[in-house]
Amino acid sequence: MDLGELRIEIRDIVEGPLVRVDWRGKGNALQPTIALAPVFDDVLARARVTSATVDMHFEELEFFNSATITAVLHFIRRARAERRTVVLNYHGGLRWQRYCFDALAAFEKDDGLVRIRALDVPATASP
């Protein structure tokens, strides 16, 4: 799904089961909550069907603004309310991603519903 400069790919993976969400490009929309709402609705609907974990990958994201981060926070809250597990994976070698996701670590609780993981991404795969 293309959302301006932001591209999101959603795939159902039987092993796990997982709903994998790959974020690419730039999340620079001024009001991304409106554009992302149907994407997040689809992701949660898919996760409900098989009780899947939502596995979001941000490693190839070049940039996202505070409004996009806020939309992701709203999604995390919705998923938690539904008792859905969400894993946020980011490029551990990119300082800006590390800062953003370190701040999101406050959403990790003892219930394990939200997990944030820094991934080792080879330099050739970085944006």
C-alpha cells in the first residue's frame, strides 16, 4: 500500500502465526492517522483471524515524523486493548531509529504484549 512517500506491505505468515508489516520510504504526512487507520484496521483484523502476532519492521524506513509516530502509538494502544502481541523491529545501527524506538520502550510491560527489538542490519540493506 502506498501512502505518499510511505509504502507499507502487509503479509500473513503461517509460521508463528504472524502478520508482518514492512514499512519503507518516508512517513512524512501531516495527518497520517487518517491514512493509516484502514491499514491498522486491516492488520488487526488479520491478526484476529489466526490469533497472530503483529510483526512490524521499520528497518527500511528512511524517516518518520512525530505525527506518524503518534499514529503508531495509537495502534499499539488499540492492539494492547485487544490483547494482541506487537513486535516493533528497527534498524539498530541507525541513530535516529534508535532514539525513536528507545522512547517507545515505555510501552513494553511485563505482559509481553509489546516488544521492541533492535536488529543488526547489514550496511548494504540500510536506506
